[in-house]
Amino acid sequence: MKSLALFTALTAIGVSLSVYACTNDDPGLSFNPGSGGSTSTTTTTSVGSTGTGSTTSTSSGTAKGGTTGINTGGNVDPDASCGTGDQPAELTPVYMVFMYDKSGSMGDDTNNTPPGWQNLATRWTPMKEGMIDFFTNSGTIGIQASLEFFPAPGDKNTTCHADYKTPTVLMTSLETPASLIAALDAAKPGGGTPTLPAVMGGLAYAKQLMTNKPGAKAVLVLVTDGEPAIYNSATGQTETDCAPTGSTLTNTIGDIVTVVNAAYRGTPQIPTYVIGIGEAQGDMSAIASAGGTQYIQLDATQPPETTRKRLTDTLRSIRTTQFECSMPIPNSAEFRKDMVNVSFKHTDGTIDRLGKSANCAAPGWYFDNESNPSKIMLCPATCSSIQSDLTGRLQVVLGCPTIIL
């Protein structure tokens, strides 16, 4: 499930993942799953100077709204002494790998005649400012981004064989975007458009990230103002023999489509987004389609503020689409899939108990794979319901029978 609400509520609020065992410390706070509940038995074993004994009790509870369901014996207060301690929650990481075109046509105003382009005001500046707006907006906390520019400086050989798989700014949290902003401020447009080696490098980096962090998601975001092209001023020709060392592919849309589609259909899967600025984009939309997305065209004839805002909105949309309402299964020896509960503790101290809802017919959660779970997935309604409480805390409670909605 994908939802902007989870991103807003969970990543922006400093969510913590709390893992607790189930005891009888506070009978005043209990899970009540709603209708269809049944009684449950709780056994407490005590050890004292006169020996060891056990007591068994059976109880039922009434959920908010008057429906009856399971009462786990009042044993699931997240703040009770049964708690084993808070652990920082790590929501499923989403890595945005940016490949950013700084070719001359983006705004090389070194002179007033060709090969200089007077596009700083309509392309380079509003696009840079739109990127900075995205990187610095508080709504992006929890998302990570890397940034690499193309072309690399130098002659054709250097430009085409550059190490684009090692970005200028390595993957970093947008909670601390200073390095991303500094790189944008330092970059100056100039040179050709070696799109093939840039895309191949970005995809290699994305795959490396996902290999190092199983379960993570990565997307390639190509920001460019034109088709791939390396112009040879000596011959007056556009040359296509621009590829990483050892590759027989060419710097053409057709071969880029092949590379992008393989990444999208591969394991791990890597989608590719293409954001174009300018008037002559040719068949660049084919690259986005091959990467499982839709091509996004920005109109450089619009006012710069319009371009800036539309780019920021587009990046936020990509973030929202790719962000997953999930948390990894707690790394705890106490984990049993039938003894997991989820709650949300509001800033005012009230606690919402979230039941397991396989079809999300009601606010709640479910496992990504019932037989072999690796993630706790939050239903869309759950994400939406907690988004207004930016300092609340999502918690996972282990050791008590799972509430089933």
C-alpha cells in the first residue's frame, strides 16, 4: 500500500518503534478489537520465598463504540514496566537517485552566440530552485536522496567513461540536505548529454543500495532538457559512441530504453522517472515508459516560478507514489506472528489500538506475507487518521494475542 499520509505522519513525527512483552502491570489499558471478539485466558506465574505458583483468569472486554472483543488482560500498556525499551523506528527506506543534466543547453551563458544558450532564467535557475525546495521541505523528512551531474567535465573520452555510479553527493537523508544544496549551487551548465552512461551509473548505484539494504526501495530520477547527444565540433556531427568502458551500447534513446527496462523488470526492481524541461524532447517519454512510469514534461516557456513549483510538486508526487506504508518486523526473539499488536500513542497520551485487518476494511494493519512476514503494512485509513498528530508515536507490542478485526 502506498500513501502520502504515512509519509506525513510517520516520517515527519520522529516515530519510534517500541517492542514490549505482555504482563499484568496495568489493567486499565487493554486492546479491544471490536465486534466478533472472544474470551482469552491469561496465566501469571510468580516466584517467591514460599515456592512457585500460577493463577489463571478469563476475561472479556468491550471496545470503544460498544462492541465486544478480546481483552488481553490489561497487559499491553506501552508505557508499563513490561516494556523492554524504545527502539528508533526505521520505516522502509526509499532512495531517490537523481541524475541531473547540466549540459550546455540548460543555460550555458558564457557568451551571447552559439554554442552558448540563454536558458539560465528559464531552465537552469528555476529547475535548481525547484530541486532545493524539494530537498528542504519538511514534508520530505525520512526520504533519502543522492545527486550526480552529467556530463562529467573533460573531453569526450572522459565524459563518456566517467564513474557516474559514484554520485557527487552520496545517499543522504533529507533531514540534512546541506550537501545536496551546496552541490546544486556549485554546478555550472556546460558540455554535451551523455545520457546512456549517466543512466547506467545511476541504476548501478541504486541496485547497490538495495543489495546492501534488503527490503529498501530505490528509484532513478532523470532530470534533463533534451535527447542524448555528444556533439563533435570538429566534424559538426552528433556522435553516439558514448558508453561506459566495455559496453557495446550507444548513446541513443533505443539503447537507454533497453537498459531502463531491464532494471525495471529485474530483481530488485528499479523504476525510472524522466522529467524533461524544454521544447524538443523527442522520444524521451519512451524511457519513462520502459522504467514503469509516465514521462513528465515541463514547459520552459512558462514563467520561471511556474516551472519551479511544478518541479517541486512533481518530485513530491514521486516521493508519495514510492513511499510504502510499512515497518520492518521487529528484530526480537519474542516475535511471533500471532502475538503482534500495533498502537499509536497521541501527543496527549491517548492510545489508539490498531487491529489486524487483512483486507483493510477498517483502519488497521496487515503482514506483507501472511505465511512468512517481513513487514507490517499500515492500511491507508490508518495512515490518514494519524497524520495530524506530528509528535505521536507508533508502537509495536509483542507478546500479546493479536487483535483481529
